[in-house]
Amino acid sequence: MSGAATESRAAILATLRKGVAAAPFAVPAPPARPASVSVTDSVSGDAWERLAAVLAPLEVRLRMAGTRAEAAKHVADIARERHASTYTRWDTALDGLGLDEALSSLTRLAPGCCQELAQADLGLALAHGALIESGSMVLVAAPGQHRAASLLPPASVILVPRRALLPDVSYLPALLVRHSVNGKLPACLNLITGPSSTADIELVLVRGVHGPGVLDLVGLDWDD
Amino acid sequence: MEVTTRHFRQSSARACRDVNLRAVLDHTTRYFQSKRQASLETFEGRDAHFARARAARLNALSRLPELLEQLEANAIAAGTIVHWAADAAEARAIIVGIAKAASARVIVKGKSMVTEEVALNPALEETGAEVWETDLGEFIVQLAGEPPSHIIAPAVHKSRQDVVELFAEKLNLHGESIPELTLLARRALREKFLSADMGVTGANMAVAETGSVILVENEGNIRMSTTCPRVHVALMSLEKVVATMEDAADLLRVLPRSATGQRMSSYVSVLTGPRGEGETDGAREMHLVILDNGRSEVLADPVLREALACFRCGACLNVCPVYQTIGGHAYGWIYSGPIGTLLSSLLLPRSETRDLPFGCTLCGACKRTCPLSIDHPKLMLALRERTAGGGGNPIGAAHALLARHPLAYRMAVGAARAVDPRLDLLARLPGLPGLSRFVDSRRPPELKTPFTARRRKKTQKERS
Ligand code: SF4
């Protein structure tokens, strides 16, 4: 920090301290946080239905898969529907689902710089959390879990394991801690709730202004 | 942008006469109100969530110095470079310095009121860099060379046809329908994202206990600005810090619902430091600039500091009869509506903002709507008092007392009118402190014959 910046820091903090001391705050204790979806609901079959209902107005379709083969088939169907010829996907997190075989007619683009990944038609990622109350998918970036996969391609697919289902955003702190490595929080955690959208011209909703215009979810409905 | 708050009276009078503007505002404010209303109707435990959000914000303000230090320590531990800026000039100098050090030629920006507050774009452009606003609404107003007119929808005052002409003139891009125009903007800005060296954003919140910056958006331009360029700079006004991630989660439950009626905005990014080892995207260098620009002084004021609790959902703008009539530009700075009046009055020199707090009907719609229960009318009155010279005006107090007792009021006005029928000498009476100030700011009603006298006269006429 430069000399001026150090001075500013000290001056700002001193003024703030003086302000708080001159007129201390009385902050009322907040009420308890109301529960939105009970935790037991979130692991029952109802949870998928609730999630699908919350996402329907956002034009997000949730397809359920009871097996790995079914999940791969859904992904292949989505790729066809979206006329995709290239894709990018998360590595280890999605290995073992047979996705590359299901998408063998497409070219897979390796994670790397944004310029290259901007050519991908389809991006595949895994949800570390699926918040039922808001329909938000929680994606944690890490090596092999690139941010661009759910951002640059015009069509995005997020696979949602059953264990990812959680009631609501109050689980955000726990998710961050769960994905810490050696006490270091992940550099990037995203909540993704529907496709990219804007209503900046005459308040008319348009999907896909900068991020994906379509988002598909595949529910992986088995215990692992 | 040029600050023109001192012309508020004239610009609001002009805006009142603009029929097209009124139609746009009517449409916009109704749109946001109906979205919000529909969302809040199904928001279980709404009042408790609102109260938790308010507590999170007030708790943060009550511990501001301590939390900012904690934020700084944890952000540094996560690899973020933290800067402190006392004012707009220092913020500009810091960010220009970062841009120069990064040899930034293309800079992409996410929507951020605070970067507008410090007039960052011209300073960055002076370095020779291209600076692009990437939120569609901000992109449109940037091309038009205008300031934003609404916190949530910066270009609501622009019609589709305006955008058609703007894109053709400035970008040589031709489209007609709104989806077409959006696609043109996507393509034009995609190129910029991919070639950008630096991304600049604001911060909806920063979390002291983790050192994280939280960004909320719908378009994905902020994710692009923080994912593709090498360097990310987040400029945060200092009151945006919250103590814990739990508090942040409580605010995230309320903010999108109150702003746009969404259960959650399309994208929320929680960024804690630059990209980790082995990651292939995300900024390699992350900077957090903590801006004061007059806010720290406000903290000592037990009434006015409540304005610092605001998290910019924009709901108070949409219900405000004054904003509904004059729109955002008439306020003369980036902040508009009830909260804008308060912020501008607190952050700009007093001489520039004398009229702003008087542009309010004190109807209380803002207070009733604000999810954080900010008492705008109370703050507005405190500002008026301050504008009138502080400490309250004894004449005003006497007037208020009389106004509560109609008989006494009539007698007092009658007596005053007896000696000064047009009440124009009152202001010049010596020896009554505050009288001229009080009378100057009011236009007494025309002298009329009392109703009873008029009735008597009419009856007599009928009889004769
Ligand atoms: S004052 Fe309240 S309603 Fe207005 S923008 Fe701020 S938080 Fe929203």
C-alpha cells in the first residue's frame, strides 16, 4: 500500500470509530429464520417435484435419470435438441457417467482460455448444491471444474446428484466450508438460477444476453 | 457524469411536462411493482426474512471499522489485493494505477453505481484503454452518452426505436426486434470480453469473515468480466460489508425478490481471491478497492446513517410518486428516487443538494416498501432541518403546533392577514429568528373570503 493509501486507511477507520463511539447503535436481535423446505423433504421424491415446479417459470427443464446410462442418454438428447457440435465439460466430477461416449459425435473442447471455449455449443457441469426454494444450482470452481463451462456456451447442462438437494440459500455458508481445501475457501462459487436474461430494452424479457440462453438439468436420482 | 443536483427544481419541472417520459415511467414502475408484489405474496415468512435482513445490515454498520479490518485481513489471506480510497479521486487513481500496471488495453465493466459515482470511465479512457459497459442497459446509455435512469434498469427511458438508431449510428449494427438487438449486443460485447485484460465490477456485498466479494446479476456480464480477463477489480463502497456468510445469505434471500421479484437472480458469484492453483479460468489477480467518499462521516449521525443500510434493490423508486413523475435524470446525479435523494444529499456538498430533500411528499410509500424498513421520510425531514440551518426552526415548530389546532390557526392567520393581507411583509419583520427562512420557503395561499361568509352572501342574494 502506498503512503497515501495507508493514510486514507487510517483516516477512514478513525472517522468510523469516532462515529460509532459518538452514537452507538442499538441493533435488535433478529427473529429466527423461518424454514422454507424441511431437510427431510429435501431428500424425498417431493424435492425433485418442487425443484421442477420452481424452475418451470424460468423455462428450465429438469429430466430425471435413475441410472448413469439414462443420464448420458438425456445429455445426448439435449445436445441433439440444441444442435450442438462441440462441447466442454467438467473433468473428474463428471467422469464415470459415460458422457463422452454419449456425445461421441461431438468434438470435446479442453478447458483452457475463454477464446477457445467460446466456440463450444454446449457446456456440462455438476451441481454441488441444488437449492429447492429458489431453484438455484450451486457450482464450485476448482481444477477441472472450469467456470466457463456454465457461462460461455449458448446452452448449459447441469447434472444434479440427489445428494446435492438442499432447502435454500441458508446452506450457502456450509457449502463454502464443505468445499474448502486445507482451510482455503473456493475462489469462486456460483449460484445459477435459470438462463442468462435481460429486460433492459422496454422491459421485454430476452434469454441469453451474455451467458447461456438455455439451461437444462439432469437429476441423478440415485445414492452415491 | 456532471453533477446537476443544484438544478433539481428546474429539471424536475421540465420532467413533469414530458409526456413521453411519464408514459415510460408509468410502465416501468408498474412493471417492477407487479413483479415484486407477486413474488412477495408467496414469500413464506416474509416479515421475519425482512427483519433478519435489516438486522444483518444494521449489525454491519454498528461494527463497520472492525468488520472492514476483518474483511481486509481475510481478503488478503485469500490472495486479494486490498486498497482504501478516501474519495473519488483516490479511487480513480488506484484503479487507473492497476490498469496501467496490467497494461490494460480493453477493460470490461459490470453494472456498478459506485464506479459511476467516482466517474471511473473517463479516467480509465485517459489511459488510452477502451472501456466497455457490458450490462445491456448500461451499454445502451454509454453509447448514448447518458447517465442511467434507474438502479435496476438503467436504460428504461430508451425505446426500442432509440436503440435501433443508436446501434446503427454508433456500431453500424442493424436490427429491429428486441431479441435481435440483444443478440447484436451479445456478439459485440462477447468480442470485448474475450479480448479484455481487466474486468471492473462493483460489489453487492463483501463478507468480513471470509474476505469474499458477492456479485448479483441476471445477464452473466459480471461473470464474464470476472472469468475471462486477467485482472478483476471490485470497487466497493465501505458500507457494503456484512459480518458473516450467514448474513449474506439472509440478504440474498431478500434482495432479488425486492428488486425484480425473482427468488434469486440468475447469477450470484461468491469470489474469494484470484483463481486457485490448477484452475484454468478466473482472474489471476484480484483487487478490492474500499471506498469512503463521505460515508464515514455519516456514521456519526444517529438518524441519517440509516441510509447506509440500503442494499440498492430499487423498490422505493418504483413506489415513489415523485420518481414516478420525474424519473431518474431530474435528480441530477446517479442516485435517484427516495434513497437517491438521501445518498446524494449525504455524499455531495450541501450547497449542491439543498432542494433535493424538498422534492418529497412525505407520503411514506418508500418506508412501507423498503425491505430494510429504512425510514426515508424521517431522514428526509432531518435533511430539511439540516438544510434550513440545523437545530430546527422555532417558527416552523410554532406553525406545526398551530396547524394542529384549527381554531387557533385561523385566528393567528386572521390576525396576520389583518396587518399584512398578502403575507409578504412577514419575511422582513425584524427580531424573529428563522421567520424569513420559513416564509421564503412557502407560498401562502391566496387570500379568499371564508366559506361561511361566502355562504351568507349567497343566501342573502337568493333571498333578495
Ligand atoms: S432504501 Fe430500501 S427500498 Fe430503497 S433501494 Fe434501498 S433497500 Fe431498496
